[in-house]
Amino acid sequence: MSGPFVLINDDLVRADQASLLVGDLSIQRGYGIFDFFKTLDHAPVFLDAHLDRFFHSATQLRLPVGKTKEELKALIQVLQQINDIPDSGIRLTLTGGYAPDGYTLATPNLIITQQPVQLTSTAQFQKGIRLITYPHQRQMPDTKTIDYLMAIWLQPLIREKGADDVLYHQDGILSECPRSNFFIVTADDTLVTPSRNVLKGIIRMNVLALARTQFKVEERDIRIEELPTAKEAFITSTTRHILPVTMIDGVSIGSTPGAISQWLDMELNKLVRRAR
């Protein structure tokens, strides 16, 4: 046996031995929620905020967690101690449980996994990423579900277009990437991010707080027509932090990385170090 340990409910097992029965609603119907946070030098980053969102998602899908936040923290600590992975990504998944009829909610299964994680390097930050847009709106967008059907289905198209990821829109109004939030900087140096139909990320929350100390900030609809005039664009996520966007649908976006993106990245890295 090899690989790190994982927790399934209260049982510690090796990752290559971990399993669920095929009757779980996560398998039968794709029903479940999760959250994901990182550790740096063994210290969880923004853990309370991630747990708050995990419990919110569970409530939205009518899934009882069966643990308090403190009990979850204790389980996470056990997993960290046995795996001894300093810089890692820890995922908490809550499934729909073993439904006798394959359709009715049952007692959820709680799964906690840990893997090494690599954050965005300086070279990756300088290079940035390319996006394509695609019309799609996730179900229950403020809930972190396990449903990534469209994101995975679009992978061949993303590669065909020479892009790195997809940016969703509906009726010309931009929302989010499958695993990250989206920002632009307008011609007058206003930082703008979509306000609705998105999963509001933990890094997004912290970037907005930092930005409000220095810049004008707006949470509102962003239309596709605004992209060509944007001075900067970037995405935010737990593992990528801030990653500049160089091109959308083959059109270059302002300067990459821009001055505001660079300042926010520097201040966010300071905040993350303090949060450990």
C-alpha cells in the first residue's frame, strides 16, 4: 500500500484502499458538496471561512454534516499528523449517502483527503492564462457542489482553442470560471467582479477586502462587451491565489500582469502568511 491516508467518516484508511459503495448518491446522481483549503508549513489557511462555506453548502443541499466545526478541525488535525504533508490541499466531501432507491437522501458520508499542493509560481503569474467564454450557468451557484459536468465536458474545446480555462456567461453577463472567480480592472482603475450567480470564493473575499483599502471596488454584472476595454483581468482561487488573464476569446486583455494585479498579489501573499 502507498499514498497518504484519508478519512471516510471516522475511519482512517490508505488512499489506494479507500472506497464508497456504488449506491451512494454521489455516484448514482452526482449529489454532494465539498470544500477545499490549503495548508502551508502544516498551518491551515483561512480554515474557519472554508468551514463556514462547507456548512452553508451542506445546509443548501439538506445534508447534515454530523460533526461540529471543532470536531471537523480535530479530524483534520489527525489527518495532518499522520500524513505529514507541510504544503497541502485538504478536501472535505459530503455525499448524499446510501439511498436504498438510488434517489432519496440518506445519511451522508464524510470524506476528508489530503494531497501535496503547488501554488502559482512567479513564472506562472508573469505568464498568466488564456480563457474562452461559454454560455452556461451552474445550478445553485452559491453552493459548492461536486457537479463539474460542463467544466470537464468542455476540456477538448478549451484545448482546441488554445486556452487554459473557460469563463461562463449567460445572456452576455459574465459569471465565473469552473474553479475560480473573475475580476477586471476598468479604464478608471475600478476593480470589478460579478456579484451574482457565482460561488463567492474565500480568496475572492480577501482580495475584495484588500482592494477596498486602496481602490474603488464594484460588485456588479460584467458584460462581455466590457472585456476589450479592460486594463487588467485576473482570476482568484485557493491554489492559484491571483492569476492574471492575458487573453479572452483570442483578444488580448490590457497589460499582464497589471499594476493592480501585482499589488493585490503581493498584499494577498502577506495576508496568507499572517493567516497561517
